[in-house]
Amino acid sequence: MSRIVGIDLGTTNSLVAYVDEQSGLPRVIPDRDGRVLLPSVVSFTPEGVLVGEPAKRQLVRRPGSTVYSVKRFMGRGFEDVREELRYFPFSVAPAEGIVRIAVGGREVTPPEVSAVVLRALKERAEGHFGEAIERAVVTVPAYFNDSQRQATKDAGRIAGLDVVRIVNEPTAASLAYGLHQLARGVIAIYDLGGGTFDISILRVKDGVFEVLATNGNTHLGGDDFDRALVEWLLDDIRARHGADLSGDPEAMQELRLAAEAAKIRLSAGERTALTLPFADFTYHREILRGELEELIEPLVQATLAPCRMALADAGLPASTIDEVVLVGGSTRVPMVRRRVQELFGKAPHSQLNPDEVVALGAAVQAQILAGGITHMLLLDVTPLSLGLETLGGVASALIPRNTTIPTGARELFTTSVDGQTVVDLHVVQGERELARDCRSLARFELRGIDPMPAGMPKIEVTFLIDANGILQVHAKELRTGKAASIEVTPTYGLADADVARMVEESYAYAEADVHARLLIEARNEADTVMTHVERALRQGADLVPAGELAAIRAALDALRQERDGGNTELIVARTVALNQITEPLATRLMDAALRAALASRRVAEIMESP
């Protein structure tokens, strides 16, 4: 089997790693100068496309043609990123669907930019091994949605890599640590990188890593720390020099790079100084660690709420966590380590380089897939519930959140209208009771159903999630055999509701959502009963005594009057009353049908007799 490498495609830096066959340990592959980190920066210059350190040097010279932090744009639409575009010097075209970045006289997509980074890592690995590298395991934040995962696979394909598995970054980190300390117990992986934050709660036993819960924020990381410091410096420059540098792309890049460097230095020391020469003045400022911590305190606190939610999902108090592992360069910030220790009540582990641990774990997963490791198993989960929109706009979940993947589920549905020959299937993702409050993933149609009364067709819907978290949906009408299916690879431009917000809203609106769902279901049941009763009266009104017929019509009218109201209990009560009063009618209709069938059979027997 050909070699598979592990790649950490990061917001700030990217790495490629493999498992050394002699030692059995994962190792990161350095470049020719011995550097293991490849800055995730791509510059489009008149001389050609630069990547990594050469591109990073272009950030000040050619800010409009140099793209960084592109991971923030992966799988997202223009409207999704509009608010933060002011922080980037390059231009994003206001187009439908996928984000398009205008650089070097042309437009490129985030997967194309990421493909340049992946291609550089591919070439680095090929130089190291002296052979072609065509397959890779690539990591993504646990809370990347389907669009973002698909965009990552697209980037690999553009780079000439077959992405054989997408692995959640915290889960990859657990694999890397598992090689050194096959701990039995529960581990929390706190992963704060340049652009994303993830928290995963895992159970580890005898080499099996099972994800119990995951949470996070796809738009929170060290870049936001830098941004907070830059805004503070801009205000200080306005106050001291009367200059507004926010509209100068080159000056903004100088400030951003200086802020990043200052943050790194303040992780080791209590104070640092900046000296930046600009066109009309030289700016000098001493920065204390306490000043930085005051600026980033809200951002650090914003990582703790997802931690608490993940613990709640796992059904565990913080005190039951055996080990806490730090991942991501931003976990070097002392305040981050303090807050994590306060939350979990124990000092977090950081024995492995937090910049490298995800790539090392990806290499372990690659070795498992290549058949080189057989004593270790990884069980990942889907971060959000997946289901269908059903009658009345209700979201019916087929696969609940935090279900271990790969997985599948199937459920039977039917039609709601007589003679319906087409069923529209709307696949949604989220934790709310109504489809309109969830994220739309895809729509497709099941056609060619034979016209039948409502409720007669049996439509089997199957959801299958592969190991990459990519969903396939199949629908089949069991009576006719008509079938349709779709691989859910949603348009990148679909509104990307922040997953953490979606989960928080599912708690905040839980009571209102349940009431809304119960009302819709009560109305649906009322409609079904009224349809059946009306059909029964058309068929057998002559079988019912006048007094009973009047009572049925009165109950039918009473339900019809309440059906559009907002009193769920009253609708249910009226439905039950109509059901009960029509039971004798149903019995008479069944008896009449049975007598007719027997009479027809006797006639047939007489005609067949000699």
C-alpha cells in the first residue's frame, strides 16, 4: 500500500508528518532549512505564486496580493464573512456562493489558496521520501461543518492529493498523546489555534479513543488576540500622534505582525517594547503582560462556555476529567493555561509541542489506515444532529449529535396529500425543533410515486455518514421501488450559523421550540383524522343513525374550529373526541367492506362451479 502522510492544515501554520517505521513514533517533516512550520500564507506576485516564509515576507510589501488565515474562509459565503473583511488587506469579491478573493488581477477561491499550501507540504514530503506522495489524512476543526469539510477535500484534490480521511484536530491530538501515555480514563482536549477553538471530551481505554462530546467555535483563535492588540495600538497611536492608520494596508500589516510578535514575547516575559517607524513618525510603546491579558480576557472566557457545554453533553462534571491536554500555539499564552486549570481543577499537559501535536496525530491516523498500526482504534463523532424537515416544518432528527461515526440510520415516512407523486426531501443540521431554525444542507426530490391516498406510500429514508463526516441520503418508496439519493455536499455560500450559537440557542429556546413542535404535531394529527373522517362519511354516511351522524359532524366542526388556534391541549382533546365518536362508524365500514368481499367471492365461486 502506498504511503499516507498526515497533514495539519492550520490557520497560521501548516505541517506534514509521518510515522517512522523504525521507532514507531510520529515525526514532523522539516524543510531544507530545518523548519517544520510552513506559514499558511500565499502571495500572488508578478513573478509567480509564493508560499510559506517567502510569502510571509510579502505581507507588508504586497498586502493586497498576499492571502493569510484563509482557513477562516473555507466553505463559507460572502455574507458569512462580510463583517470581518475590514480586518484583511486583500479584497473579497461580493459574489454568490463561495468566497472569491481578488488577487494579482484574478479571483481565487479559498480551496485554491489552501491547495497551494497543501502542494508545498506534498513536495516537502516527496523530497524527504524520494517518492511520489498521493494520499493524505488532513485535519480540520471538530466544528467544521459539511461545507467546510468538503472545501478541505476540494483543496486536497486541487493539490493532487487524495484526502483519504478527514480527522478532527482534537481527536488527532489524542492519538498523538496516546502513543506516549495510553491512559485509561477521560481526557479533555483543549485546542486553541490561530483561527479556531475546539474542545473534545474523550474516553481512552486499551488503545480505543472514543469521543464522548465535542464543542467549540470555528471563529475564535490567536488571530483574535492579535486583532484585539492591534485595535488597542491603533487607539494609542491616534491619541499620541493624531494619526489614523486603519486605512493604510501596509501600516496595518506592520502592526499586525508586531502585535503577533509582542504576544509571543509576552508569553515568556512580563513586558516587551515595540518600535515601529511610519512615514511621519516613529511609534514606540512598552506593553505589559497585564495589559494584554486585560484585552484578551473576554476572548479567553469565550472558550470556557463551549468547555462547559461539552462536559454537559458528555454527562460529566469537570472533576471527573483525568487529564487535560493543550493543543495549538495559542495555548502558550499564560492566561489561557491559568483559566483552563481553574475550570478543570488540574494542571494541563503540554509535553508535546502544541504546534506539532495535531500533525503528529494525523500521521498516526495515516499509519492506521495504511495498516501499519493495528493496536489502536479511533471513534469520532458527528457534532450536530442530522435529519429531515417533515410536515409543518418540524425537524425530525435521524442521527443525534455526538453519535459515533461512521454511522447510519433509517426511518419510514409517508405522504400528507392524496395522489402525491413527488416528495421534496429537505436535509437539515442543527439542534432546534423546527427546520427553519436549523442549517439547510440540501434538497432533492423523490419522483414517480404512484398516486395513492395520503398515508399509504411507505418512503424509507436512509442517512449514512462516512468516516470523513460526509453525509449521503437515500430515499426509496417501498411499494414501487422508486429511489433517489444525494451526497450532501452543500453549496459553500449557505448561511454558516455558528455551531456553538446553534447549540446555545437549542438550550435557550428549548421550551418554546417544544411547544411549537407539539402544536405543529397536534395540527398534523388533527388534519389526518379529519381527512379520514370526511372520507369515511363519504363512503358510509348511510350506515350511521341520524343522531350519531349529527354528533360526528359536530365533533368534526369543533376540531376544525380549534385546528388553527394556539391551544395544543384543546386540539389534542378535540382530536381524541372525534376519534372516539367515529369508532362505531369505522367498525361499520369494515364490516360492510368484509361483507362485500365475501359476497363477491361467493359470486365468483358460483360462476366457476359447473
